[in-house]
Amino acid sequence: MGIENFPKRLLEVGKVGASRVRLCNMLWLREYGSAHELGFDLPRIRYAAVSHSWGNSGTMPAFCTNVKNHRSLESGIPDTDLPITFQHAVTAARALGFEYLWIDALYIMHGPCGDFATQGPLIGDIFQPADVVFAATRSFFKSGGFLRDRRSDRMVVTFSRRPGVRFYAREHIDDFMIDVAKMRLHQMAWTQQERCLARRTVYFGENQTYWECGKGI
């Protein structure tokens, strides 16, 4: 990914055990790029992206970066100040070893004096290089979350063929069309675009979690 197309802002989530997040302005990479041309190594910054539903803006206030709150976001806020869906994305990112997270609502400076006009058209260029995309398929709005408990009454059989190696078997419940493709989140035009651009996606569905990459689901 070219430095000029690197996300202008990423949410720094830290490692497992952290309890605060911080919005980072990543434009310093462009200055670092000049040093790279002189022979220094450019840091490889890995980030996960989030595909989510904004919900009904008429009944729920939007949680997004704007000219009034960006200073506090850059200073750092407790995880609990984020909507539940964003909190769950932070949890997933930390668990998988990603210290940075890209969320559209925080990446763009919204409202008057914002930068949607310049940053909005770059979303495609930013989404595709993400190492993985977390799709909050089972959440209809930012406060819905996607790491909620699932049904616990499904029978699981555990067996072992040799010491130290365990296998798990359960009823077949795979139905990507019902669990993902027909869900509200994936009926939106922009999420269809996100699915096409993503190299790897983890869909957090109501019944189970699905993985999709270039080799299939």
C-alpha cells in the first residue's frame, strides 16, 4: 500500500489487557516515507477494519469523529465510551494481535469543517489493504454488539484419537446465505463494496462465525 493512501486516522487499541483506545493521526507516515527513501525501513502497520450498520440515525445519535470531540479522542478514552459494536471490534482486534483498528465513523471527520470530501473517496483504497475485516453481521446498529452469547443447547461431541489431540463434532448448521448474505448489514450497497474489496473477512453471525477469503468460505 502506498504511503499516500494510508489511512489518515486509525484507532490504536493496544494489546490484550488494555482498557483505553486512542485515535491516531497517521500522517506522520508520509514524513517517515521520506526517510524510507534514504534507506530506512518503513514500519509495517497492520490493521483490521470494521464493517457495521450505522442504525437509524433518526433515533440514535451517531458516534463519530467531529471537530468538537477529536481532541479528546486523540488523547484517549476508556473502551466503555465506545458503542458496544465498536467495543467488541476492539476486543476482537486485541485477541487477534491487531493494535490498530479502522472504523469509518472515526476515520472521517464528520460535520462542518470536516474532511469527508477528501477522505470519503479514499475508503476503497483503505479497505482493501486491511489485514482482516470484522463484519458485525448480527448487529443492526452500533450499540447492538456482535460478541453476544449464542445458543448453548447444541450437542457437541468430543473425541481423541491420540493423546493431546482432540476433535469436536456437532450438528451441521452452516447456512451462509441465511446467516450472512440475507442479513440486513449485507443488503446495503456500501457493504457489498466492502465485501468485494476485503481480502479476508470474519462474519460474526447469529448462529456461528464464518471466514471468507480469496479461496472461498
